[in-house]
Amino acid sequence: MSKQLKNAEETQAILKVIAEMFPDAKRELDANNNFELLIAVMLSAQTTDKAVNKVTPELFKRYPDASALAGAPLTEVSGLISRIGMYNTKAKNIINTAKILRDKYGGAVPETVPELMELPGVGLKTATVVLGDAFNIPGIAVDTHVERVSKRLGLVRQNANIEQIKSALERKTPKEDWVKTHHRLIFFGRYHCTAKRPNCANCPLFDECLVGENYLR
Ligand code: SF4
């Protein structure tokens, strides 16, 4: 297999190895409905899922739907989520998002990327995760783990941006695997090919990796 940019067949062979390592990879954010899922994914930007799971139970207990959150005082919401990064901005965004859900969508979460991306604080990654997990509309959401792993393994070009990574991965994999691929790449990045200390010495993909040797020196 080439060490450089992988073709579709090589990409799928690599993803098969990752699937064997993490067969049960799934979303780790806690959410009981689509509203909670959207808010939890928004809160998870640049923060761990574990940290978000610690603040959302009380947040959703006090504000269980879009209408309740839309009317919430900013200081209270900020206080409830103050243990996670960028909590002030996130508090503003989730309240303003809740207002739009209440006023424009009758409290429901919209089901298209453009509609979701019109919500304050919702980017392509959040929209793709919500569509996949809430509505079973497939897509490979690209977060920091997916980007790092895809580049280290040469699944995408080194200078690819988030949209280019998403479309390259989707082009090289069957549609029915997109959501699973997203979760597996995240698990691989979170628990094996971590940002600072990847486990290259015990990596079944070492021979295919563009950078593994650098971490063994
Ligand atoms: S060899 Fe190291 S950097 Fe490359 S995929 Fe494996 S763990 Fe990640």
C-alpha cells in the first residue's frame, strides 16, 4: 500500500482495521432527544464529551426544550455550563439557537445542513453530527480527531480543509458506512492515535502511516 495519498480501496482497507479495533465506536455525548443532541454537540466544540456530559443533566433539567431555553437568563445558563471552555459564547449561542427553534421550527430541530448552519454557533461538523445521529442522514463529520487521523494516514491531502476532508472521505467510502466511519475515526484518534502521544509502537497501521516513525524517535 502506498504511504502517500490513499485511493478508495486503500482507504477502505485502513478503515476496516480501525473498525476491528473499535467495533463498538459510538457517540459519547449524552442526549435523550434531538434538541438535547443539538445543544450537547454545540457545547462540545473544543471541549471533551465527558466535560459536556457533566453539565448537561442540570441544564436540561432546568431547560428541557427550546421554548424553556429561549427564555432562560444568560447569566444562569453561563453559570450552569461554566466548567466548559468558551462558556459565555456557548451560552449566548444556545439561547439564540433555542429562540430560532422556537420561533421558526415550532421547537423542532431542522433536518438540513443549510438550515442547521444558520443557527448561531452551528458549523458543518455540528450539522453533520446532528443529521447523522438524530435523523440517520449519513455524513462524515470532521472534528479535530477525524482531521488529524485522516492526514496522518494519508486518507486525505495534507492541506485539505474541513469541507475537503469531508468530501474526500465520503467519496472513498460507501454511504452506508459514513456515520460509523465518523465514530470509529474519532475513537481511533481519541484512544489510540492521540494528538501528543500516539501509540505508534503498537499500531497495526504503522506501515501505512505518514508520520508514525517521527513519534518513535
Ligand atoms: S503509526 Fe502512530 S501516528 Fe500513525 S496512525 Fe498509528 S498511532 Fe497514529
